[in-house]
Amino acid sequence: MSSAAIILEDPKPHPTKLKELAATAICGNDITSSCLYVSALAIVYSGQYAWVALLMVGGVLYLFRSIYGEVVGALPLNGGAYNALLNTTSKSTASLAACLTLLSYMATAVISASEAMHYVHHLWEGLPILYATIALLAVFMALTIMGIGESSIVAVIIFLTHITTLTLLVVVGFAFLFSHGFDTLALNYSQPVQGSIWKALFFGFAAAMLGISGFESSANFVEEQAPGVFPKTLRNMWLAVTVFNPLTAFLAIAIIPMAAVAQNQTALLAYLGEVAGGPWLATLVSVNAALVLSGAVLTSYVGVTGLVQRMTLDRCLPQFLLITNKKGSAFLIMISFFLLCVSILLITQGDISALAGVYTISFLSVMALFGAGNVLLKVRRKRLPRPVRASAFVLVLAIFAVLMALLGNALLNPAYVWVFLKYFIPTVTLVFIMLYRIELLGFLAYMVRQIEEPVNKLLPLKSSSILRLISRIRSQEFVFFTKGDNIANINKVMRYIVENEHTNRLRIVNILREGEEPPKKLMHEVEVLDAAYPELVVDFIILRGTFGPELIQELSNKWGIPKNFMFIGSPGDQFPYGLQELGGVRLVI
């Protein structure tokens, strides 16, 4: 029995489900921290029209509300884009999305922690930024190991403080504007725009799209959220970004001369607070910036934990990562993520500007892949119930906008593409080694066998040992629950399992109610397919009972098969259970 199966047999303790405020705070700290840098970025490229570019970003985010709502509503499981593609296409394609998401979280954690300490350094010049950044990463690792409930309390405090500070900054800013007049605003609007207005808006929009990083985070821990909370987190994040980002950019243009904006780009809002309200407001904004950027580090930990847990259960990563503590936290995932972030920080010696390329391309690629996942969901999972549906027009417009943002960032910073590839290729390599380990082990066994006889006594590794390891990996059984599907559907299931899963055992289970007769035709068809797939040992099992979460849990415990190794066809509108109630059962046809 695998370690994953042991974990599934003992599902307690159950972590507390997050309510609206806590869930919004965890992902909201990331996305709302964007106003600390995105206003300056937009102004650099769009000048006085930066607030328009930021409103355009808010419009794109509105489109993605329905896209994310449809995908996660239909497939309410952790994993975000990975989960969407896993249930609509191959595991290898889904793993590409997972790698991009992991890189995005890594870059977010390191950049946010370092920037937070830079803000603190403005208040205390004696602070050693590099070591303080490592300490901050360690603090949030400890918080997440303690449990998502405890860490969410910290996130809520940070989030409420941040929203209050931003509101105060906006109110003081408009009070200053109306009391001191609109001369600076008129002067800034009289400045010429480089190129044309449309070019300025295009590059400003591309740069400002970084300001919605964090929107994808809620989908990566949806299983930890109470029912009905997820769409509310999307709405709340959209409102915060659409209100505060354009407003802060407009106030900066109305109060600060354009030349001073460029000089104070790294801490624009703190400078805006100093001009509008005095040193006290600048200090408050700086402290708040350090806090909310720290909250973005927490978002990275929570999001990456949900994603890696799902990938590990699907055998894309080593199974030891699933070990949990008494709080039910997968602490090895958090420790591994911490060590990875620290290693990158030390390698760059605190100079994290290179990670901006990873951050930009990986985040925008994840958004585009989520849109692609929605398209595949519509095409391949038509019958799957979902609370909302994104129209074709919304999908096309949203994906086009993200692709344009990717193009704009590539044109603005061509070197970012190479930096991204330097991090992306090793990450993909690791995951694909896990996905294709059977083939790699088979090749290794062949090579060892060629040299085994002449150097038998010196060789520490035997081909027989490798073959036993392959057999142990492939011994994991899979289950497909059939409602009496025709031979074509059963064939699709078997072909998918052969192409995507490391197994040589499949149980096809047909649940019959009292009085129903065994499907003799289906039994014969399974025998035919069993002969057609010699690499699989197929058992056809007929059980009496009612298909549902209780039966799935019972069979998972009895057979030692994790529920994410169990498949069903797409349920229709009459199916009495939500997919999340089935505990991770996957869709295959």
C-alpha cells in the first residue's frame, strides 16, 4: 500500500474551512499589494494615461472572474490551471501549467519578502536586508506549518490594515488635490507622450498586468474554502484592484510632477503620502507596505502547498511530500519551498531583478493556460455542471489580452525570456523525470544489464533491483466507475490510463442497485478490451449499492487505492453530488 493511500485512510484532522474574509485576505494580500509598485510602472510607460491602462487591466480581470468561476465551479479541487488541464487533457500538459505556477509562487515569495525588507530598511537603515528576507520567509513557513487557520488570522490582520491604509491615502490625497488646486494635473497632462497614445496605453497595460498577480491563488486552495466562498474571493479581489490601482495612479499624476514620479518609483505611494499628508502618512504607508508584502509571502506558501499536494497525489512528485503533522499540514512541502526560495536568494545575493522575468512570463502564462483550460472544459466536459459559464466572446477577449500583455513584456524586456527559460527548464525536467520514470528506469535497467556480467562484483546497482522498483511503481491500482458505458468509452479510459499513468492494474467497477441485472454485454466488451491491452490486467467488478462519497471512501480504504486514482465519466445535471464531495475523483471521459 502506498503512503498516499495510508494518508487517505485517516483523513483527520480536518482543517477549518476558510470563510470569505480569511480566504479573500490570503489571496488579496498578494493582488492588492500590487498598487505599491504597479502605479509607478504604469506611469513610466503610459504617462498621464496610466489610470486608463489600469482600468483596462480591471476590465480584463472582470472577464477572468467568469472564466475562473466556471472552471473551478465545475472542478472545485486544488491545483488551479493544473487541475483544469488534468481533467480535460493529458497529465504532461497539466504538468507544464503546474511548473509555471510553481515558478510564479517562488518568484512572488522571494520578490515580496525582499521588497518588504527594503521598505523596512527605509525606516531602519541598519537592517541587514538579505538575512532579514530569509528570516521573513522562515516566519511564514512556520505559520503555514502551524496550520492554515492560524496563518489566515495573520493574513486577515494584514489585509484589513492594508485596505484601511489605502483608503486613508486616497481620502487624504483627494483632500490635498481639492485644497491645492489642479495645476500639477494640468502640467502633467500637457507633457508629450512618447510615440502615440495607443502605444503608451499598450505598454502601460502590459506592464500593469503584473498588478493582478495573486488572482490565480484562490483557485489553488479552493478545497480549504467553505462552500460558496470562492466566487466571492474573485469578486472582492476584482473590486480592490479596479478601485485602488487607478485611483492611486490618478492621484500620483494629479499631485506629483512627472519627473518626481520617476525619481521615487521604488516607493511611489510612500512619497505620495508624504506630499499629500506629511511624514506621518509616508511612515504609515511604508509600514503597511512591509506588512502586505509579507502577506504576499503567506499567499505563496498557501497556494504552493495546495498545488504540490495535488501534484504529489497524482505521482508527479515524490510521495514523501505528503507526510503531515498533527495539524494536518504537509510540512515537508513548506520546508522544501522555503529552502528553494532561500537558495535562489543566496544565488542572486539579494539581487532579485532577474527573477522579475520569471515572475512576469510564468504568471501571465498561467492566466492564458487557465483560459485554455476553460475552452477544453467546454469542448470535452460539456455535461459537467457548473454555476457560471463564460461566453465565447469573453474567453477570446481575455486570452487575447493576456497574450498581448506577454508580447508587450517581451518587447519591453527581451532578456526576461532567457532568464525565464533558465528557471523553467530545470523545473520541467524534474517533473517530467517523475512522469516518465518508468521509461527512464527501463532504459537504465537495459544499460546496467549490458555491463552487469563483466563487472558484476563492482557494480552497486543490479538490473533486477531496477526491475523490481518498476514493478512496485506499476503495481498501484486504478479504478474506473462505469455506469454501463459503451465499448468506445471504456476504450478511451484504458487508452488514457496506459498513456498517462504508471500502472498495470485497472479495476472497472459497475455499481448496481437492488433488482438490476449484471450487464452481460459490458462484461464481454471488457474481456475484449482486456485482450487488446496486454500491458493492463483488468478486473471487472460488480457491486450492489449506491454510488456516492461514502461508497468511494469505503472502497478507497478497503482496496488501499487513493481517490485521485479513481475515475468517473463527466456527471450530468442530475448527478446528486458535487465533484468536490467525491474527494478528488478525476474525470476521464
